[in-house]
Amino acid sequence: MFKCKNILIVIWYCFLATAVHAQVTKLNVLSYELTLEPDIQTQSVKGSLKVQFEVEGDTKKVTFDAGTLNIDKVSGANLLSFSKVGSELELALSTSNESPYEVTIEYSGNPKKGLLFNANLNQAHTVYFTDHWMVCNSNPSDRASFSLNLLLPKGMQSVASGKSLGIEERAEKTLHKWHQAYETPSYTYGFVIGSFKATAEQIGDVKLNYYSSELEPKALKKVFVETPNILKFFEEKSGIQYVQDSYSQVLIGDNYQEMSGLSVLSKAYPTFVFKDSSEIHLTSHELAHQWWGNMITCEDFGHFWLNEAFAVYMSSAFSEYKFGDKKYQSDISIYKSIYDDIVKRGKDRSLVFKTWMPSRLNRNVIYYKGAYVLHLLREKVGDELFWKGIQSYSIKYFGKSVKTDDFKVAMENATGLNLDTFFDRWVYNKL
């Protein structure tokens, strides 16, 4: 019974230490253009970042997140001064009638998290904590386009958010160019570098790429054999086609993490799939985030369940579609058992957090209680109205930030039902 739980539970570890970012600012980033030179052997980065942004009203100071990065230089037409205060880069600006503002930030550092290096395998990959390898605004409601130029040793491969614009040969290195034209939050940006075995398949307009430093192409396709079906299932349930022309899955390291246009999955993941072909929750969970999370994003991490409970539940909905009701009910019984344990210990609480602090308990609440609540909502309104509501909500808020009441109203409008009592009981814990 708990085999599924053991697989699913690893999802929180990739985001377990995320701190609440209480940034209150009038900052709206429009675009990031980053040239980054990662050095795997020294576990360091050098970056040159051009940021275009707007500020509301007559704000004279804006703050970016910069982790432990060293800020070497900042330049811009309306820049008065800059300073690094703790983990934040503060910029003092002069009043400008022109919009947007534009600054260029030169930085360097040895990321303590967010960018994981493996010197033995000559690999590196990102895992959340974007501000530890790139200066950015970490607020999940701030969406921007993203261009990434990776300066890498010759012969190295790269996979990154956005579309590949090719490789430019330099004297001693190569410049790998990537561009994401549509806007997503900065925590969704990422990349993988190294040497990999790879295979791909074309599903309609989407190219699916699979990478591993260990598995041969035939085995890789076996690990990800359900990806085309999962993609089509989520397109149908959301009513929205996958937004990019490619989706990449990379077996690397020990983490499971969605990013815009790609996911990393632990190199140990194939052992689960080869042992039981129905244990594909991590493939479907991370792919679900390409809709619920990356493109329909919680306004702040107090509403984080709208990202994670949806991904957990949608992975089980696909299992129901593919493997039948018995598999789905097995998943739901696991989520319920986790929730029952929370209740037994007197720790039940609202799915909406006034102040989000990561912990195992809080993760169990938003991931598994949240998924169980979606199941109960489906039971209450019936299959047809539930999926009608999910599709209506997804279409309305695709590419936008959401809070819990947005989801509630969307479901009420689609079903014609008043859901006050249900949300007060199961979502807000008022009853």
C-alpha cells in the first residue's frame, strides 16, 4: 500500500528548505537576458544579466534576490547606486519618464544550493532557488520572459528552459543559446549541463527528449513510455495545448524537479518503473506542473497547494485513466491515510497559509490533504462537472497567478453550486 507513498514523498525534498519570501515591492520584471559561465570543477558561476523591469508610481528603490552571490557591478541609465544587503540586491533609481527601466548586473559566486554540481560526472543542474545562481525577483506572481546563454566547454551538452537557438563556437568554449518567449516565474527557470545519452520522439508539434548518462536509448524510452499519453491527457483535461515545442526529462542526481519545459528526475527513478510499470507518478507529477504550477501559478506561497495538490491529484487522475479505478483508489487511500494521521495528531489545518514555512507536516497538508480534498470535491460535484470546472479554471488562469478563491469561484461558476460549506470545511478548516 505504501509503495506509492514512498515514491511520491520524495517530491517534497527538492523544495523542502524553501524559505518564505516576504518581498513587498512594486517590481514587475519584463525580461531577463543572462549569460552564465558555470565551472563544474570549482563549483562556481560568473554571470552577466540584463533585466528590464517596471516599477509602480514614484518608487525610488527596488529589491532583487541574490542569494549568496557576489555583485561585482551594476550599470544602467537611471541607476543611482546599488548595495548588497544580506541576500538582497537593492537598487536606488532616479525618476524616469521612460519605461521600462534596464540594468545590467555582473556577478559571481559559489552557489550553496539551487545549482548542484557533480565534478566526478562533470555534470550540473538547477533545482529551484534560482536566486542562488541568478539575480532575480523570486516572487511567484512576477512573470517574465527568459533568455539564457550558457558558456560551456566544447563537447558539453545543455538542456534549458525555452527553445534552443543553437550553439555558437567561441575560441575555447561554446555558447549555448536558449530563449523562452512567454512569461513564467523565475523559480521555473533552469538548465542541465553534462554529457548524456539521449533519444527523442515527436508527438504532434511537441518533441519529447529523454536524457541519461547511464541508460541506453531503448531503456530510456521504456522509462518514459507513458509521457506521450500523459501529455495528451493533461491537454485534454486542461483544455490547453502544451505551450512549448519540446519537453525534456533528464535522469540526473537525486532530485525530482519541474522547470519550464523540462524536468529532472533522480537517476534512481528507473528502478521504480522497471519494477512496476504503473509507478509513474513522478513522470506525471512533474509534467502536470507544466500547466498547474508553471503556467497557473499560486499568487504567493500561502496558496502553494494550488501548485502541488493539483500535480499530485492529476498524476492519480492519469493513473485512473491508464490503469483503472483500482489504481486510483489505491492512491486516494494513501492520501487519506496521510491526512488521517495529521488529524490524529491534532495538526489538521487550512490548505491556505498566512505564512508559509516548509516542513514535513506542512508539505503533507498541501500535497496530500490537498489532493484528497480535490478527490472529495470531485465526489461532491460529480465527474462531468468536476472536469468542466477544472478546464474552465485552467483556461481562465493559464499564464496568470491565482489564489484559492479564484479556484472556488471558477468551480462554482462551472457547476452552478454554492461551495461555501465545502471550502470552509475542507480548504479553510473553518468548520
